[in-house]
Amino acid sequence: MTIWLLTIPFFLVLCYSIFSGFKYTRMISNIFMGLVYRPSDFTSAARGEKVTILDSSDREISALYLPCESSTKALVFCHESGSNENSWEKYAYFFPGMGFHVLSVDFTDKNEESEKNSLSQWPHEEEVDKLVTVLRWAKRAISPNVRVVLFGVSKGADLALAVSFRDESVEAVISDGLFSMKEIFRDYIRKWAPILVRPNFFGEHYPDWVVNIFTDLGYWHCQKRGKRKFIDTEAMLRKNHAPLCMIHGEADDYVPVSHQKFLETLCRQNLRRDPPLFERLVVPNAKHNEAVLTDPGRYESEVRNFIGKIIK
């Protein structure tokens, strides 16, 4: 009898936990998937020749290519969500003057289904594969010994970091607006769980273990629903990685200061260089991806100095 009295409450709690897991994972995932980031501005036209690169399945990858004669240095640019390959000049206008070829990749997919398109701001493995193909093309078109710097903005920053693990020609990564999908999930769970979850056992402050469980569930649910594998930025930063220049705006409400510091902590622990090379640029009053507009002089100077330490 005593065993049954103990088993029944446990069974009820287990059933409620499973029910809540499904219900609130879907609910918070829907909020997350409804997020849409739109850049405030991007260049509608930029220097460079339109080129078409074919992948192994003969699918076309569009890019802009601005050559630099007799150079083996190449900048490969990865644009932000809602933008296109023309935006390279807004952020990396000074690279041709540094003796770099510029290759800016178009990640937009005009044939995407509407539901998949709602997830287009989140970086996924298919885009990483596309970028790997572009690097192979660069080795044929420029030099087998091409020295690559990857420059990514927001979603493109995550893609650039991911590709740095896939190709040894990548010598450095510049990330403007790097983010972790999981950390954004955590922020949204902390914000919405006290409002949505009933009964609310934890009040305004949910313990980290609860937040992490729902983050993992939500991340899994979004991948399953979107039928794509997203890039786990946190997992990458926990590995040895290429020299990295991480740029953020201090007034970024998309990747707030707490998020930025979390990424910085992960990054400083694992760098593929001895001594490790990691530089951080935080521009006061700049919002998401607006550091180059807020303080262009410092932006250019910091990036030039960073690259100068790696590629002579």
C-alpha cells in the first residue's frame, strides 16, 4: 500500500513533465521560429564580377569575385540574413587595398518553401557545404596555396566559424555579430517561461537545469520541423579553432552583452594557435551589425591590425 502511495504521485509528476515538455517545447519553439531579423541597411551594388560555381550536384552557387593580380590572399565574405553578396563592401571595403582577392557568396535561396524560409536567419549545415565548395573553387581559380580569411556577419559569422574547421586554408575568421542559437533560446525561455508555463513552480527565475533541458528540446524540435541541421556555435567554440576577431555592438539587443560575454568566455579557452590569438572589438552605441557604421575608423583599424598579425 505504501509503495502505491509513493508511486502514484511520482507517476503523476512524470506524466505532467512529459506533457509539459511537449506542450511548452512547441510553444516556445514557435516563438523562436517566428523571430525575423532584417538588416537596417546593405549596399545594393558592389564591386566584383558575377560568377557561378557548381557544387557536386551541379547546383549553382552565385558569388561576386573581385580579383587582385598576383596575390594568394583571399577574403571570403558571408553575408547576414536578409542581405546578399553585395553587402561585402559595406563591411570589408578596405580588403582590396590590403592585396586580397574578394569572393562574396550569395546564400539566399529564392526557391525555399515558406516554412523553411522562416528559418533562413539560422545557419545550417547545407550552407556550410556550399561555402566549402566555394573554397575549393578559390583554390582552382586563385592558387592551390591560397591563404583564406573568412569574414562573416551575423548568420554569416556562424557559417564562417563552422567552415574554418573544414578547410586548412582558412587562417583567420572575422565575425561581426556572432551568436549562439542555443543562447538565444535560453534568453527566450527565461523571458517567456514565467508567463506561459502553468502551474509555475519556479516564479520569475527558472533554474539553469530547467532552462537547458527546454533549450535542448527546442533546438531539436526546430531542426526536426525545419528538416535541417543547425550549426552549434557553442560546440565549435569549445574546440580548438582558428584565430578569431569577434566584433559586437554594445547596444546590440539581438546579441546582448551577456550573450557576448558568454561567447567570449568559451572562445578564450580554445584557440588553435600558440600563443592563442583572439581579439575582441565592442563598439559603444552600436546595435546589431552596426559597428562598422557607428565607428568605421576603429572598425577598419582593428580588423587590419588583426589580419596583419596573421597574414603578412
